[in-house]
Amino acid sequence: MYIQCNNTELVIVNLDTINVNFDSTLLRGLKEKKCLLISSDIKRRSYFKENLSDVKIWIDLFNGDFDIRRDLVSLLNDNHTNPYECVFITGEKRDVEFVHQKHISVVLLNNEDKDGDDRHFMPDFSVDNENELAQLFSQDLKGYFNEIVFKDESGTGIFKLFKIKHSIFDDFEADLIFGGRFFVDTDPRRYIHPLTQAIRVFKFGNKKLNNSFSLLLSKNLNIVENNVENIDLITAVPPKPSKENLFKPLFQESHLVDYASKLDLDILRTNMEYKPQKSVGSFANRAINVLGKFSSRENIHGHVVLIDDIVTSGSTTLECAKVLYENGADKVTIICFAAQQSHSQGKELEELKCDCGHKYRLRFNYDKGSAFWGCSNYPTCKNTMTYNIGKVTYNELIQLDDFRNDNIFNIF
Ligand SMILES: [Zn+2]
């Protein structure tokens, strides 16, 4: 995501998770911006409140009764702000997942445990110090993760190697590196995310961006050569028998000339058709769905790089890696264009309906310092619910499915 803190509708800061060292930088960055600050610290609240003229919303924590994870979106609704027009700044890694699921861009501050990041929930930026934070507010940065920006074919940020294991045979594992993130079609950010758009174009068989994709691959191949080990062979997840191999033309582009001699796209074959992974449900089902569907040439040796477009569960790619290992590969490293990001259930508060047919929204009584649920059809309908009754009802309504069990690729 190419968030620009100068350009967002609303900056939300979870101050409770952020070291006070960042306060002066935050204060400068937030000047003249519409912001929502979350803090349970009265002194800190006063500090920001006194120094910022444009704090449009201010949340007190309602004696511990307010839950940012559940109540954030209703607050945005009340403020007529779309989640994807906001940026959320936090110092807590666990916030990243929930913010993602709300389709909000996220900046992670001072995250020391970078290797622990979940590939399904990559932050837009990971900021280590005050200087980087100040930069974020003043410049049009192009994304924390190493995402290829398709307009100028550059990428910024940190490359990261992940370990990925076969869901059934977990002694088969591989290093994974990807060129950026992919947003699913239920996520409004897909419309403005260049890599997501580009992959959609690629998957439909349009070759106009092949040069950029070959650049993405060459950059990732360089990283693997320099940080993992020498590459002996390069191959790709084979298409289904009825489909053309979309990776083949990429290796005719100039960026991949240096790797052409290591390329062999005939190593792996698809034995038979299999159901679309999106249609079979859970990650375990996906692994079973592709079990035995691939075979490989025998007598493979050395370090094999396996290319795929999007890593979701990793089932298809890991099944191919397993077949490579079974046929002699010493090491398999996977390079994907992108890692699929969180899948939101998108139900939110639509389900919490008033008898009159309109939905309930979370409201605040600033005099009492308490929250309650009120019908959005007010003043025509004056129905309200206490905060706790609404909370219990809401939790019953949104029995959230794990996103991994949902059908993810609706359009492919
Ligand atoms: Zn009503």
C-alpha cells in the first residue's frame, strides 16, 4: 500500500502501545491532521490535546469497557470515514492483524521482532525510530515491504525470508520470499494497490506487464543468490493440463537473461486436473486437494528455486516442493510475486439491526463518559441498547470464521 500520511483522511494512533519517545515526532507529524488518538493515560492525552488544534475525535477508554478491536469501525462510521482512507499507527504487532481485517493501512512502530511477522498480515510500514516516523509524515514513501511499484518499477523496504511448511508432511519445508502483498477482492484497498492490480492482469493471461514481473523475479532471485545460497535450477509451479504456462514468457524478458541457463520449466508436471483451491475450504483441505497431482523428473540435485504467483495457504507450492525433494532436490526456495493478505469477513455492524430495520451504531455520551448503542434512524427511531447488551448481541451475530476457511479467490 502506498499510504501517504499527508494524504489520509484520518490518522489513528494507539498511543497505549507506543513508547513516549515518539511523542514529539508524532506531535509534529499530526499537526493540521485529522486524528484520532487512543490513550488511557490522562497526562498523555492532555499533552496531545493541548498541542494539537485539529484533534477531531478523542476517545477516553470508558473505564476499560471500550474495545478498539471491536469498536473501531463503528467509530469510523460515525465519523463518515472509510477505513481504507485511514492509517493506523501502533507499536503492537498484534494490532496489525485486526487493523488489516478492517481494511485500514497500518504503520508498525519500533517492532523489534521483525522475523516473527505473519506473512498474511504485513504492515504497510515498519518504523524503527523517530527519524523514519518523521519521514513517513513528510514524504510520499512507497511502502515498507519490498513491493514493486509498477509505475516506476522500483521497490522499497526490506526483503524478508519466511519459512513455510507442508500442511500435512511438515518435514517438507522451504524458504519463501515474495515481491509484495496481494489484497483479496473483498478488500477495497485492492483498487489502489499496484501489485495487486498487476497480478490480476497477469493471471488473466495479459502479457503487458511481463517485463515488470520479470524484474520482480530477477530482484528476488538476486536476494536468494546473495542471502540463501547459489541457485542450481529454476522452475515454476506447472499450470493445470488445460492451461498455458504464464511464467514461460517472463524468462524471455531481458531482466532474466542471467538466469536463463538455470531455467527448466519442464521439471514439474501436473498429472491431472484438480478442483480450484478456492473451492475446497481450509488449508488442510487445500493440501489434500493437490496431493499426488504433481510429478517431477527424477535425479534433481542442488538448490532449486520454485516460482509461483500468489502464496495463500502455500499448499500447491509446498506440494510441488515436496515432489522436488522426493526426486533429489537438496534445498527448495520459493519465490512468489505476492503473499495474500488478510481476508475480511466484511460483516461488521451491518448485522446489528434495530427492530425498525436500520442498524445500531455505537454512540458516546460525553457527559457521562459512557458508550451505548443507538439506532441510526434517530431521531425517527429512538431505540437504544446498553453497551453491554449490544456487545453480547453483536458477538453472537458475528461468529467469525477463520479467514483461512473462506473462499478467497472469487474472481480467479
Ligand atoms: Zn430503529
